Amino acid sequence: MKIGITCYPTYGGSGALATELGLRLADRGHEIHFITYDSPFRMRGYTDRAVFHQVDTTMSRYPLFDHYPYTLALASRQYEVALEEKLDLLHVHYAIPHATTAFLARSMLADQLPLKVITTLHGTDITLVGQESSFYAITKFSIEQSDGVTAVSSFLKDETVRAFGCASCDLHVIPNFVNLAEYHPEAALPRESFAPADHKLLVHVSNFREVKRVKDVVRIFARIRRAMPATLLMVGDGPDRQDAEHEVRELGIGADVRFLGRLDAVAPVLAAADLFVLPSQTESFGLAALEAMACGSPVLAARSGGLPEVITDGVEGILEPAGSVEAMARRAVKLLRDPAAHAEMRHAALARAATFSADIVVPQYEAFYEEILAT
Ligand code: GMT
């Protein structure tokens, strides 16, 4: 198949998943065309059959544009690439604005090419941004106009139906997946690179948005550190990083917390972790948690959104209600003090992650593409 993929190329779960999907589809013989404003961050180096088409944003400084209409430039590029490359389908990730630009591109192609549009809903496009009054109507319209729609968890499917109705949408759940060739326990850098030998290593990876509750990560860690020697690695960057750094200073734990910023490859850090911490207000799936599990780290997370579809409390990790810092810290300490329980949870995490491997999930997308192309 010839497949166009549009996603956010910067750091974030939807862009990571979309890029991994494109690369795995290219490995499986499909021709992949990424269409976005920058080279997707997980597209490192050359991959056979995968190319990147940049959306031209050079007009963004034109004095008339207080707000650059990127959406129009993207729709034009999707139209051009679909026509030039004779795409079979355009798979867009994150509804806003990608489902809308895909609708425009398909409308422009009307008599020239029978392009199918598939939208994958990832999370905040439904749970947060899409429900803002200025985006609600167009998000609902664009989802309903897609030829096929997938959601990354049953939670997100239900939330889409609850918030948008979408009576005519046949929402298909296809979970996030992990590339086990990259995310595995042997990917670890030596632990001494990160922390003294006698320290437990806790890791958090995110884009530091409000929904991630990064101050809770710090507060949970501060309580764990009172009980045992420990180091916290904070990976990523975003609007709440300064708040998290401030909290570290306030709690006087700066000596044991390291902010590493954005990293292109996180597997070497995840694989060194004793516990991955993801206390988000909500997560439609929690791709970062899955990647940590694939590296052999149990997960301490919030019992929210789609996380219970990935982690069973007490089996592959610990789930407590979002915001319950005390309970999360108490259970983390108990686990980290019990090597046998930790080893059991680590093995369970590896086994659970294997059920979300690219080899299992990518064919589900292929089957869905076939189904939509046949309509
Ligand atoms: O918040 C993020 O981590 C980025 C966000 C996005 O849409 O780019 O991630 C969402 O998509 C991921 C991939 O499908 C999911 O695993 C994340 O759970 C989801 N984030 C939220 O729902 C907050």
C-alpha cells in the first residue's frame, strides 16, 4: 500500500506512535510518506520505502498573518503528495487539525484520486483540546467525515462516544505498541552513569504538560527518598518543568534529582530504572509506561484513563488514584524494599509488554486499512 502519514513531528506520544507505525509498515513492504512540518523525531537516519515531505512554512512571517494558517499549507501538501505519489490512504494522527486537513485534501482530490482517510485518536485531542468550545464542532465533524477511525484504548473510544456522540463512527480500538528491538532490558546504560550503586533509580518521561502532574512525581520521590537512598531522573521538557524544578528546590532534594531534558532515545534510561513513575491526571493509553515495561521496569501510575488496560494493579505495577501521592509513595517503598516482589513484577511487566509488540499490533492496522480500502 501507499500510505501518507501526518502527525506532530515533535516530542509526544502521538507523534512517536505514528512514526514507529510508519517505519514498521515500511519494513513490511509498504511505501510510507510522512507529511508534516518537520522530520519526525523518531525517524532517525534512512529507512527503505519511508520518505518525509515537509510542509512549507516559509510564508509564516508574512506581515498580514497574525496567526499563520498552517492548516491550509498542510492540506495543500497532503493533496499534492497524495496526487504525486498516488496514495491509497492518508492516516492522520491526533484529530486536531489533522482530521480536518485530511478532509480538505480528500475533497480537493474528489474527481482525481479515491483517497481514503483514517484518523487515529490519541488522547488530549478528545479528552481536553477537542472539547474546548472553539474546536468542538469541527473536531466532531472531521472525525465523522473520516472513512475510518481508531482509538488507542477502550477508554478513549468510550470517551469519544460520550463527548462527541459520533453515532455514525465505527470506532475501532487498536492499542499502542512497542518496538521490542529497541525497548528491551539489555538496552540499559550502566546504572553508575545515573546514580550511586546503592540508590534505587526512579524515572519519569513526559512532555511536562499539566496533565502529567510532574510535581506529584517529585513529591512521591521525596517520600521514597526519606525511606531509602534513591535517585530520580526526569526526562523530557515542557511547560511544567520549572514548577517541577522549583518543587525539587523547595523540598531540598536537588542532590538526588536530575533533569535530563529531551532525549531522542530513552530506552537506555528506562532499562536502568527500578520504577517508572507516571501519575498523570489521565492517559488515554500511556505509551511511555508500555516502553518502560518493555525495558523491564514496573510502573507506578494513576488509576486513570486507559492505564488500567495496560497495567494490572499489583501485577505489572502499582495503580492508585491520580493525586494520591502518599499512597503511591507508600506502595513504591514497600515494593522497592522487597526484591522478590520487585523481580516478579519486573517479569510480569516484560510479559505484558510483549503482548503489545509491534509484530502483534501493526498487522491490526494493516487489516483495518484493507477493510477501509474495500469499502
Ligand atoms: O501527552 C502526551 O504524552 C502526548 C499525547 C499526544 O497525543 O501526543 O499522548 C497521547 O497519545 C499517546 C499515544 O497514543 C498515548 O499513549 C498517551 O496516553 C496520550 N496522552 C494522554 O492521553 C495525556
